[in-house]
Amino acid sequence: MPEDTLRVKLRGIYATGLSKLFLDHGLLIVEPSIEIKERLGIDYIEQEPDVFIEDKRIKHTVFLEGDSAAVYQVQNIIANNLEESVFFKKVEGVVEVDFPISMKKRLDDLRGKILPTLINHHYYKAFGGDVSSALDMAEKLINRGESRDITKELFQKIVAQNIPSEGMIVNIEHVKLNGEVINLGKASIRVIDDDFLEFEREIKGNGDYDGLGVSKSNGDIAVSKTFNSEYYIETRYYSKDGNQKGTYININTPVEIYSSYLRYIDLDLDVIIWPDGHGEIIDESKLKDAESRGVITKSFANKIRNLAEDLLNRYLS
């Protein structure tokens, strides 16, 4: 192994998938956990890592910490292979990487090349609690030769007990491309199934709706809809007496549904439609800024732009 080989140390729920990715790209895994050592069949090497990678309290992300140049190299490997990841630079030598559901699934595929991995493994690990524990047990049973179908069915019953149902109240976790996490408040689930999600919020306070430029009044109702794996949420705003004030189409990573909250990353570019039928795309400068700072990849930014154009044409047709 060349002396200048980049050395990485990993811990947390993404360690197996990321270790597979980094090994495929010639990086050296140092001080691996017992599980990683056995799963990947690698030697235990006790060396100081150039980059230490771990998740922390928020299980949707990992932190890359180390020499700035080495962190940049690792970030590039992730960006080139998990291109819908989002990169928040915290301080010099520290980058937080957020894995939306599409990238959690890509990491599932990497992990699945090494050991039995249920579909949506990393999504379920991000739940924590009963769902994460049940997932560990289910995959151990499959690894021991138990029926995959029966084990998966039993596991899904536990998941179903931890997914919000119609009428339940959840929080909305809206993550901005500057790393800020905004709680949009409480929402009531109106419809939820494998393909479709609809929820509503009662608006608090007065003012104007961003982008739409129409008045916001205390007691307005916002009804939001999205489809499974879609990169946008359609929200229609209504006054107390049912008059529609406008439609705001927020472009974001697909909504992830957890026990007590919904989560997505706001991708800044939005489409607005007024009640008279005209509309426009807004906040292109914000997206361009995020792309130039390396928060999102160029390919992901172009995907977002194409989606915005398609949505505008679709809603105006």
C-alpha cells in the first residue's frame, strides 16, 4: 500500500456501506470495528486516520473530520458516487454530509454486497429505537438461514406500529441548504399509504406568504401533498372561508416519514402558482449559490432545474 494512501476511520450506521465504497476507490480503512473487520475481511491497522467519519445524534448525517485536503478528497468520492448527498461545511476540516432517502438506498446496495441487507436498511436505522433494534434482529435471522420472506413480514409489522397513521399529529422538519433545520410546526396526517401522503397545517400569525406575495392570516389552512419518491411537495393555501390563496410547489428531497416527524431537505428552487393561473420559478440564485459552494453537486442541481421547468409546464398546461 503506497505511503500516501488516504486513511479513513469509520463508525456508525453508515460505516459498512461507506467502507465498501472507500475500499473500492483504493482508500485504507484504519482501526476498523470488529464488525467491519469481519464483514469486509480486512486487517486491523492501527494508524492515525486522515479523516474520521461518524454519525452523531442526527442519524441522517455523518461528519467528516480531519485534514482539510483529505476531507475534500473523501467528499469528492461521496459526491461522485452518492451524487444526491448534501454537504454542509461546518468549520475548517469538518463537513457534515446529509444522506436523503435516495442515497440511503444507494448505501443499502453497497452494504448488500457484503451481507444480508433489507430494503430501506439505512432509513430504518435512522428511526432508532424499536425499529432499529428489530431490523438488527431480522437481518441476523436471515443471515442464520431463516426465511427472508417470513422474517421481513414480521419486521414490517413492527415498522407499521411506528409509522404515523391518518389523523395523527407530526412535526415537519424542513432542512435548508445552509444546514439550518426549521420546524414548520404541527401537521395533521390526512392520507398516508405506500404511494401518497397528504397533510395539513393551520397557519399561525399574519404577514405575507414568501414567493406568493399574498396575505397570510392567522387560521389559514395549508394542505400539502406529495407522492412516494417525488422531489417536491405541493402546498395549497386556503383562507378560513375556503378561498384558495395560491399554490407553492417546494422542490425538495423525497419526504421521509418517521414516528413523530416528516423530514426532507429543501432544495431552494420553487414553483409558485397564483389563483388566476399564472406562475413562475423562484430562487434560482439560491440554488446556484449552493451549487457553487459545493453544497450540492452539479448533476443534482441540474436535475432540480429540469424538474422545476417540468412542474411549471405541468401546472400551467
